[in-house]
Amino acid sequence: MADRLLTVAEAGDILGTGERFVRRLIAERRIRYVKLGRPVRVPESALAEYVEARTVEPARRVRTGYGRAA
């Protein structure tokens, strides 16, 4: 099944950013896109890959016995 192609505005809505940010990602080739003549579309899977690549897992907190209150 083919990916749904999103407009730059729709991609911005999904990422929670504006169109300008998505256009910058495209210009810097940091995200995959499809050029249909003049209009540009972003595959949904490209957004998922972008978010996945930039997701930071929480650090595991190491508990020590130091610094306890009396």
C-alpha cells in the first residue's frame, strides 16, 4: 500500500510546527519529499522516520545511598 502524501501544511500540523520549519527540512534535505512539478509533498512514513530518528530515550536514573536526609 502506498504512503499518503501530505502537503507541507499538513506535515507541519502533524509535527506541531509551522510550514516554514518543514520547508527548511526539505531545503536542507533532512527529510524525504516528493516533487510533483512545483508542489512538494511529504510521505507520512518520512515524518515517522524523522520523529523516530530524533526521539531521545529517558536516561536510567541510578539511585545511590548518598545524600540522604537524616
